Amino acid sequence: MGIIGDNFRRGFDIEIPLTESELKSREIANGYFSNLTDKDKKPLEKMDLSLLKMLFKETFEYVTRTKLLVNKDNSVIYDIIARYFAKDESFNETKLSLNIADLSKGLLIIGDYGCGKTTMIETYQRIAYKLLPETLLWFNKTSCLTVVSEYETLDSKEQWQKEEFNNKYYNTKTYYFDDFGTEQDASNFGKKNLMKEIIEERYARGKKTYLTTNLTLAQIKVKYGDRVFDRLQEMFNIFEMKGKSFRK
């Protein structure tokens, strides 16, 4: 098996029957780097879409121990988010996004509790981890509640702690914040809307960001203000994920 396949399967003691299409994708995985020496390897700029969909299905079913249910509510977004992470240029032509789609932007996925948006993004992070040291898909992840909690434990007398916090959440190349909108204002060094500040700083520094939220766009505007709301169009591909569950 090729490097991508080896890294992905390491630690995964599973055997899932593959369809003919998935077997073909596995062949692509096996030969992905076969003609390159370590010296010649360059970072991937995109990934085979069929391969990524296959890895997504395997990873989802392994992690959740359930079958991936693809239905009329989630099939289109399941496909378009795969195109996004594969860096497939057809993503830019989608009409599913609530704004203008662009691979250079991050993701904002809106949906009711339990629709599967968090599990979907976390599955891609698990794939990214298994593909290391290839960093094409890699991103960090935390919940907005955790960010606020971490901020509130900073010692006001230790400036290095605040600098370390700011570097982590302002400067990390790609970061995924889950449960956007569930956090309260942070109380430390005064009281403030911390996630509002983080979004604005990441916008100013050109850092790619992923968000999942139960809030509507109107509710986001009320909670974070007009300035952040206007930034959403420039920072994110905005999608609504419908349906009660992404799992069977």
C-alpha cells in the first residue's frame, strides 16, 4: 500500500467491504507517491476526490461505529465539502453556498444540533492526522467554550501566558472552532466577547478558519455585531446543513 494508505490505516484494525469505485480509489492511493523518492517529494496541492470520499466513509464508520447515512438532506453538502478538502476547483462553481464559493476561504457550517456538522469536520481532521506528515488537510480544533475557559484561567501577572494564548488562536494557519455562539463573554483582563476578537484578528492576519454553529446568520449578527457579520462573507464559504442526523 502507498504512503497515504499506510498512514491512514496505521492503528485502524478494521476491514470494511469496498465497492468497485472504492477499490479503484484504493488503487490510486497505493500509487500516489510510488514514483517519488523522499528527496523528490513535494507537498500535495490537491487530493484525488474519489480517494478522499473513500477515506471519509471509512473513517466516519470506524470512529462512530455506525454506517454513514447519505440521504437527500446531506448528500449534496457531503459531496461539496469533500470537494473543498480535496482542493477540487469544481467547488468554486457550487451554488449551494449561501455566498460566493472560493477554495481560498474557510468554512462556516450552520445547522441544528445533531445534524452531523461537527462529526463531518472532525472526520476530516482524523483523516488529516492519519495522513501526516503530509499536511494538505491538517487543521487544529477546539470548542469555543474551551477557548473562553482557557482565557479565563490566564494569570494577569504573567504576560507570556496571554502572548502564548494569542499566538495559538490568532496565528495558527488553520483552526476549527466548534460550537460557535454557545460561549459566554470572557472575564479576565476585563470582560469581552472573546470569539468576536479572535475572528477579527484571524481576518486581519489572513488565517483560514472553520466554524460550526447552531446559530442562524441573523443570530450571529446580533451576538457578534455588524463588523464580524460583514467579515463572514470574505472569510467563509457559508453552508446550511439540514437533516436530523448524519448517522444511521
